[in-house]
Amino acid sequence: MTYRVSIFIELQEGVLDIQGKAVERSLAGMGHDALRSVKVGKYIQVWVETGSAEDARKEAERMCDDLLVNSVIEQFRIEVEGE
Amino acid sequence: MTYRVSIFIELQEGVLDIQGKAVERSLAGMGHDALRSVKVGKYIQVWVETGSAEDARKEAERMCDDLLVNSVIEQFRIEVEGE
């Protein structure tokens, strides 16, 4: 079965989010006074053909380790559709 | 109260996802045979101080319209923590 796996990647706490700061400043300049903070990350969806949702998650975790996530500065969370 | 709002931005169907294709090819080259497709998008978290979760959502929607989302080629989904 083909599973859709969503991977949410963000910078770890304590790592300066320059892109987030830039967006924050732009939005504040546009009058978004309710805004307190912004964090910019990546949203990667992968479709994998595996025997179970659990295997789909493991496969996605391997992709994160191999390529998608820089574990020195980033952290990630995975959601498998139908799990 | 300060609400954390997660915004998931992806390319609309039919728009060529060059970044996704590049990641797909790299992962396939690394032996990820279960992989069928990849889509790369943005994961933006904003913290907003509003009176209700509903207001937080509306505020985030305005930010998407004003700056975060290019509605010609992108689509988005919003999740408000505690809603």
C-alpha cells in the first residue's frame, strides 16, 4: 500500500532562525501587531509503498537521517496518514 | 493568550515541484526503493496573542494572504494549538 508521510522539520531550540526573524519583521511592518514570534521550517511529504504504516514511518525516518534533516541544527516530527 | 499556529504550505496540484523532484532523485539514488513521490513545502509556525483560538486562526490567515503564501501557485492549511 502507498502511504503518505508528512515530515515537519524545524530548527532546534537555540539555533538562530534568520528566515523566521525576517518574516517576523516583515509581518510586523505590515501591521500584524498580534504577532509575537515566527519560526520557518520545511514541510516534506513523501509517498512510500510499504507493507504497513509502521514500515512507512521507519522508511521516512531513514530518509530524514540520510538526506532530509541536518541533525546538528534541525529536529523533525513524522506523521503517517492512516496510522 | 498566546496561541501557536502551524501553517503548512505546499504547491498546488499541477504546479511542477522541482525541489521535490530533486529530493526524489537523490533519495532513489541512495537506495530508497519504496519511495514513490516527494513534495517539498514550507512549515511556518507563528505565535500570536489573541483573545481566542478562532481569532488566532483569522490572524494567521491574514498573514498568509499578506505575505506567506503565493496563492497563484501555492495552497495552505492552518492548525491552531488548542483549537
